[in-house]
Amino acid sequence: MLLGIGAVHAQSVEEVDRRQAALIEAWEKTPLTIRRALFIDGEPRGFGLYKERGSTEFRPARRSSSMPSRSAMAGKTSAKAVFRNWVSSSIS
């Protein structure tokens, strides 16, 4: 028997359901906020287990074009060949 542990309050299933419904209602009314956002190095190993990134600056992105240049198209004889080369260069 577990006596002397302190007051233990037994709850009915209905009471647990009522309290859970109240919690969900309060949660839905609360706006989502992010108190602290940061960049990390690598993958987190768990909640709160991460290495904070030393800087918020990143390497500039590579310049990529959405279409092949005219010089790339100059030697090609068909639009299919230009498109095929453009797609394969975009993937690699």
C-alpha cells in the first residue's frame, strides 16, 4: 500500500476528458508564438540538444539562370537538344 506519499486525488474518466477538452480549447485560442528562433550547425540530437550557429550570414547563392543562354543555344540545331542539355546541366 502506498500511504504517506501525500494527497492523491482520484479522477474519473469523465473528469480527465473534461479537463483535456478545456486544455484543447485554450490551446486553440492561444496564438502560435516563437519565443526564440536561431540557426544551428548540423542536425539536432534531440530537444534542446543542438550547437548554435556562430553567425547568421550565409555563403551567397550560386547564380543560376532559368533559361539557357543564347550562347549555349547557338551551336544547337533543335530546341529539344537545347532543353535536354539545360535540364541535365541543372540537375548536376
